[in-house]
Amino acid sequence: MKLVIAEKPSVAQSLAAVIGAAARKDGYLEGNGWRVSWCVGHLTGLADADAYNPDYAKWRYDDLPILPDHWQMVVSKDKKKQFDVLKQLMNAQDVTEVVNACDAGREGELIFRSVYELAGCQKPMKRLWISSMEDSAIREGFANLRPGADYDGLRDAALCRAKADWLVGINATRLFSVLYHRTLNIGRVMSPTLALIVQREAEIDTFKPVPFYTVTLELPGFSVSGERMADKAAAQQLKTACQGAAAMVKKVERKDKSEKSPALYDLTTLQRDANRLLGYTAQQTLDYLQNLYEKKLCTYPRTDSRYLTSDMAASLPELIRLTAGALPFAAGMELACNAAQVINDKKVTDHHAVIPTRNLPGADLSSLPVGEKAVLELVGCGVRRC
């Protein structure tokens, strides 16, 4: 038996359907030589401060800073049942290999590794690394499983991030709360972001508008504007001098300019456009995109690349055709494809840009929630620009 562990039950069901694990068991699926289970997000996390010293249960200035010599991971109390299922499956005698099928990113790697290590598993580890939940992508991913050790650096990066959050959150929150006699939550990301917002609000509040004046000549067929002037009297004098006078055009230039289409979407640019055009927050956009990924309508959401890889060039024209046929905004548009402007292997790391999948034509898009449909159309617009 080979054991596959996904991040969520919905993803586990999609994987199991492709590899033939159809029999439902308590906390997992089984069949065709596979067992497929799931983590329900973060099953484990770094222990609280009082796990290192009971005295830390009370917040005191003299205890700071709290710097663990050996970090401890603990199982979340409300998820212990599923952890016990995974521990039993991982250490079952008939399981010869464990496949990490959590989300193909930093956090997904940490979710799996934490469970693997806390369960005391010593079985060989493989990694399923896919950017799409399409059946064809899943089959290809299982046919090309990678050694788990290839992603040790990714696990280390995720663990480093978690420890940094713990150190800042525990120490800074306790420090400021004790000093100011109220609970003040301090976070590695939250606090600097809040500081930027406060700084910008202060700049807006202290902004003082400065009036200026511009003299504009309305000529036949066009207009000409002068420079901004702070002195109203000087602007009025210039206006008076120009009235009734002849204007001479000494030079005319005409230039043809071409502008490249914007690159495809990564998560950040999609969140920015979704906020500007649709009014969605960054978290809302991520949630909608994650749902579309799990419904096999979009590729992996947490990507920092805006390009595709060279092996995708041949299939891009067909994807554009399918996208244009499935989404209403593209009806009647002239189809064209310039793959060269979105293909760049050097700018793709773990995942390529966010794009729709080939499942669009067969999906009932009208049944999608409003937010998911809007984000899907935005992603489709990005592909249409190829």
C-alpha cells in the first residue's frame, strides 16, 4: 500500500477518484493499492510558551525574551482525531511509502512534514507537485513523483517563518501588553502593515492643498496649456496678453506607439486588480481562487510568477479558444495568440501564472458563487491578453 496525504478532504477525494481509491473508510479512502487521507489544514503547530516553562503562563516583563532552545510541535486539540488516523496509517505495516500531496507550496510542505515527524514515521517519502487539479495533471503528477528530500529547503523556509511569527508574536505582544496594561497584539506582518496604514492616514490628514493656475489657449481643433503658476495675478496677466493675439505653431510631431499586453496574473497582481475593479479584499480573492482551484477551474493560486513554461506553448492557443468560448465577455472577440510574450522559463519557479483550466467548457459556470465567477472572469481576461 502507498499512503497519500492531502491538505483537505475535498482535495483528497479528487486525488482518490483519479488513482482509484474509491472505498470509504474512517478518515481515509482506499483502493487500487492506495490509501488517501487528509490533514484538515494545520493539524499541528508550535507549542505555547508555557509548554517550555509553566511560569510562562503568566505574562511578566522579567521573563522576556522567551527564546526556546528546542522547539516543540503539538497537535491541535480539536484535530487530534484526524492526527491519530494519520499516525496509524503512516505506521501501518502494509504501508511502504508516504506521498505528500498537500498544497504545492511552503505552507503545504510544513503541514505534511509536521505530521510526518510528530507521528514518528520513517517510511520513504515522495512529493506530489502539481499546479492544477485537472485529472490529466493529477495523473501526470503521480507518474512523476519526486523525492521528498528535494523539498527540505522549502520545509526549512516554512518552519523559519513559523518560528519568526512565534518569536515576534509571543515576546512583543507580552512586552507591549505589560508596559501599557492592556492586551496589544503584535505580529511580524500585522504590525508593520498597520504602521504603514497609520503613516499614510497621517499624511492624508496633514496634507494641505496648494492652489495653482494654468493658462489654456483654445485653438481650432486643439488646445494648448501652459505651466502651473502659483501667482494668480501673473496667470491673469498672461491670459490678458494672449487674448486676441495670434498663435504660431512652430513644430508638430506624430509618433506611433505600441504597448505590450500586461503579463498574466500572479496572486498579488490578481488581488490588486480584484480590489480595484471588484472591491474584493486580498483574502476574499485568495479564498475565491482557492475554491476555483479545488473545483478544477483554475491553476494553483499561491504563485509569484506571471509567466508560463515553454512546454505549455503548444497548448496555449487551444486554452485561449476554450476560455473565449466559455466566458461571456469574450463572445465575438477576434482570437489571437502570441505565446512568446507569456513564456519565460527563467521567471517560473515553483508554479506558473494563474490561468483557467481546460475544464471550463464542461463546467456549469452559472452555478458558481458571484465572487468565484467574477474572479474566474478576471483570470480569463488575463489569458485572453496573450
